[in-house]
Amino acid sequence: MQANDKTFTANGRTYRFPKHPTVVVCVDGCEPEYIALAIADGHMPWMKRTLQQGLGMQAQCVLPSFTNPNNVSIVTGVSPRVHGVSGNYFLDPLSGEAVMMNEPKWLRCPTLLAQASKAGLQVAVVTAKEKLRALLGHELQGICFSAEHADLANRETHGIAGVLEMVGLPKPAVYSAALSEFVWAAGVRLMQRHKPDLMYLSTTDYVQHKHAPGTPAANDFYAMLDRYMAQLESLGCVIAITADHGMHAKSHMDGTPRVIYLQAWLQSFLQRDDVRVILPITDPYVVHHGALGSFATVYLPADVSAKAVCETIQNIPGVDTAMLRAEAATALELPVDRIGDLVVLADRFTALGTHPQAHDLSGLDAPLRSHGGRGEQSVPLIMNRPASSLNRSRSLRNFDVFDVALNYAQ
């Protein structure tokens, strides 16, 4: 059997060994309009050619449209209902504490990256933020490090040392476009020096939170992506690009944030304080969004009718939908034990918060742009190969990207 006839399996899906080095890129917060306007303004010649000669489709990300559940979906090939990561942040039912979902203990299935490495493929992972590294690299026999902590990479923990010297760039600031550039530059250097069979690159949405599609800063950012993708292609790589979520403005016409402070509203409506709203967008990096997103889960006292509250919330202007726990778990493919009594989604123009005083918005130097709801589900799925045997009428999810890259684009 030839090496390229081999397969590996992960979570019920079968993947072929790559015939060519294959790179999957998750561009954090990549609303498709960013690419369309950057191409129209002449900033992405590689991408323009790729969309003409390769594969260009729109896919749907998972809900909530946040970083952790979508990155984990991409690298497991399944929805949160299977892998268990329901947000960046959740209420642990065992401890009763709200915690970050950054640790592998929250995973309920292996990643396809780990399975690929165990099958004998050389695998490398570079993520922008440290918060994802442990999840993406769980049980991986290969290279895995973050741009945020690139200076700390060592062979025992990360499979590599001397990352800053290898990449040739200084350690980037966490709130900067340079954090994503470091990821792409590291990907190029890894491909040149280590030649992994399979590589996953995941960036940060710092630029997208601050700059709308078509603005100079956004176009510069996507031009930078374009240059690095061209370099990877010149090294013979199959390249697949998708995103964890889109991004939209969540502000009034005067530029102030358009927010429903849901916990304050519920406490006023119910005339009691023993109600709790969890915002799964919350993570260690809230300066650019103030922990305001378009998805929330609600925990109600046992003597309150969840159905009645749900119906009332549904009528609040700016709410897209409110669902009971069981309905949300089924409709949104979420783990039923890691969401509240209610799940609330705001529309594409609105964010959800708890209390006004609970959100530090002092770091917002531009109108609020955020994500989390159905308005941010549409993401690109782009390949630099035509994937001619792929059924173009198939409804794709962002977590199908490894399937398309390995099974159709080789």
C-alpha cells in the first residue's frame, strides 16, 4: 500500500493521508466580506486567482459562534454536542463555578490532529493565543505552540524550541495584527524546515473586532494573509482556509454599543436576584469586545417557569431567538449538560451583557464589533485546489474543512 492510500479515523470520519503537505488555516473572525472587498480593491491577488482556479464556498460555523467551540469543532470534525466545548466560558455544573473552557479535560473526544499523528503523520499546530494551545494540542505527537508564548516553546512540551529564532520576528503583542502574522510566518518556516504532512494555523480576530471590511487596516491585514498563503503554495502545499465565526457591528447609529443587559433585565422582570446569565464569549482577552457577544445562557431558580421567561425574552427588541435547554441542545447541537435553562441569541446588530457595570468598555476605541449569534455563522471555505469530486450542493460546515482538504483536494 502506498503512503497516500492510507487513512486514519477520528470521531467516526475517515481521512486519507495527504499526497501533498496540507495546511488548514482558521482566520479568526473572517466575515466573508473582508475577502470580497480586499480582492475588489486589489489587495489579494493570490486569493483572487485561488477562487477562480480552486474552490470557493461559504460554510456555516457552529453556535455559539465563538473561538473555542469552533476551533475545537474544526480539529475534531464534529459539533459541540460531541466534543463538549460549548463556549469559551461556561458554568461547571459539578462545581457551580463559571470557568474558562481552555483545558483538555473539557474535551469529550480526541482531535483528528492527534489521531493523524498517532497514525504516523508529521503534524504541526500554531495558534495565536495560548488559550487554545492545550485544546488543539491534546495528545498530539508533534509540534504545537502559540504565538503569544512563542518565547516559552520547548521540545518537551511543544515539540520544538527556538521558535523566535526560527520565525525571525519578535514576540508579538497579544492585542495586535502582528500576533496573526507571527502564526502565518511560523507556518511558512515550519514548512520550509520541518516539512510537516499536516499543519493547522489559527489566528486572532483583533483586527476584525476593530476594523470593518474594506477599511485600510482590514485590507492591509488580508493583503498580509495573501502574501503568506502564496509562500505556502510555492512550497507545494494544499491550502484550505476557513473561519471560526464572522463579525458584525453591534452599535447604535451614534456609535455606542447596542446591548441588552440580560441579567439586569431578568432581575427587574422577576424581581429577584437569584438568576444568573453566563456569557460564553468571555475569555482572558476581553479588551476589544468587553465580553459582549450575541449568545448567552440563563440559569433560573427552580420555582420559576423557564417556558414563561423564554416566551417573554423572545419579545425583547434585538433578541433573535430564545430556547429552552432541550430545544437548544437539539437545534444548536450543544451538550445539554453545559448550557443553562435557557439559551438566548441576539440578532446580528445586538450584543448581550449581564449588567452595565460588569463590562469594562474603556478599551473600546471604535464602535463595538462582535459575534456569537446566527448572524456570524457564515464563513468562507476556500481551497487552492478545485476539489472536483466534491458535491457542490452539499451543505458544508467549517468543521468539514479537513474532510474536504484531505479527501477531495489532494
